[in-house]
Amino acid sequence: MCMEPEHYFPSPSLCSTRWWSKETVAVVTGGNKGIGFALVKQFAELGLTVVLTARDYHKGQAALHALHQSHPLHANHIHFLLLDVSNPLSIKRFASSFQAKFGPTLDILVNNAGVSFNELDENTVEYAKTVMKTNFYGPKLLIEALFPLFRCYSSSSSSSISRVLNISSRLGSLNKLRNTKMREMLEREELEEEEIEEMVKRFLEDVKNGRWENEGWPLHWTDYSVSKLALNAYSRVLAKRQIRLSVNCFCPGFTQTSMTRGKGTHTADHAASLAATLALLPPCHLPTGKFFLLGKTNTTTSKL
């Protein structure tokens, strides 16, 4: 399965077909800043009910307050729930809190929360385990915890298609992986979830034993790249397995956020607008198993 981008991206005009309402519920992880905050803001402006999550209670409350102040007409539809995606217990508590507040009504999940501990021109694997727990296992465990709460599992409407959009990176493309056998395994149509987890475990073992450079892992932002490589692969497996759940990935490109120390070719608002376009495509135009890439001049996609 190739991850090289194709010259295709759903037109933003498709979103003129408004299928959502204030009853439509979206969750955005890492919503207290950057692309996540911008996406929460855009979802609210479009009239959805949106749940902002953050791992820090005070930062989450501050973000919620800022949104209520700037969007008083939508304040009743913007909520905050505590969630640390790197903590399995926090994920379970979040799923329980969501169910208690909203019931099985989740329509859109945007896995935006992520970490990297490298400067733009640096590459270390000192925090590889934390990066994997946050960027790969976090979204995976959260999706699994929220499965019973997606509206597609409780609705008989043929037009009901719940959506997962995983914010990923081109650094997780297969061409970054120098290990030929590993790349061939990930390209297989019959790829299994367990194989992806074994790949992540192997990477962490190679890091622990100081041999990751010689084992063919990506050379730049290595731990972050492997975490996104695993997330992309898992998204493809999940997309094939789930009929009534659209699962796609989106690389926002070099965006001006705290992760890039404010550097980038475009703003978080711009990246969030493209993410909103993908998340809100009408059911008849909604793909699954795609990897969308925001570049400097255009946006492309590939199969996962």
C-alpha cells in the first residue's frame, strides 16, 4: 500500500452541503492550543457541539473561557473534558465522562494531541516511549474506548457515518523507513494490528539497546516519525475493518504552532480549516483509508 501523495483533495465547496446540526458532537484532543484550538473554534462557528480536551485542567479551562468569551452565541455548545491520551486510565475516565454527559452520540473524533521533544534541527530518541504512548497508543486506545459511543453504532439511519480524523505527518510516510523488510510488511494488504504493535515494540527495544540507527528506522525526528508511521498504518487497518466508520489521516504540513516554535509556512487556522473540510464532508463524498497532505502550494492525498 503506497503512501505517496496523489493529486486529489475534496473541494471545500462540498461542505456547502450542510448535513450537521447543533446535535452533531465532535471531540478534538489537544484542543487547548494550536491546530486543536483553531479546529474547536471552527467547529463551534459552524454550529456543532464540540468537546475540547486537554491533559492539563487549568489550560483546558483557560481555553474554554477564551472560546466562551470570543463566541458567546456558541458558548452552550463548547465543552471541556479532561483527557491525557498518554494515560490509559485517563482515557477510560474520559470515555465514562463523555457517556455520562452526551450518551452514545459521538459523530466526529479528531485525534490531534501529540508530542515531540526535538528541535527542528535536532534528532534524539530520549523520550521515545512517551512519544509512542502519546502519538500512537493514545489515539488507538481512545478510538477503542469510544467505539460504543460513536453514533453509527446506535443509529439505523443509512446516512449516519461517524468519522475519525487522525492528525498525522508526512514524516510517517513509508519512504522514510530504511528497513526494507519492515516497509514490505507495512505495505501488505493483509497487515494486522498486532504486526504494527510488534513494530513499535521492536523500535523501542532498538532504542533501549542503542541500535536504532543501524536497524533502518527514519533518520529525522525518529521517534516522532515512527509514531506517525504506526498511526498511519493502524488507520489503514481500521478503515478496512470498520464499514460504518470513516478513518482518515491528515498532515497539516509545516504549521506555525508551539511544536515548531512558531515557525511554519501557514497558520494553525489555515490547517484547521482543511481539517474541518475533511471532517465535515457529506456522507456521499466521505472517503476512508486516505492520507491527506497539506503542502506549501496545494493539498494532496494518498491511500494509507
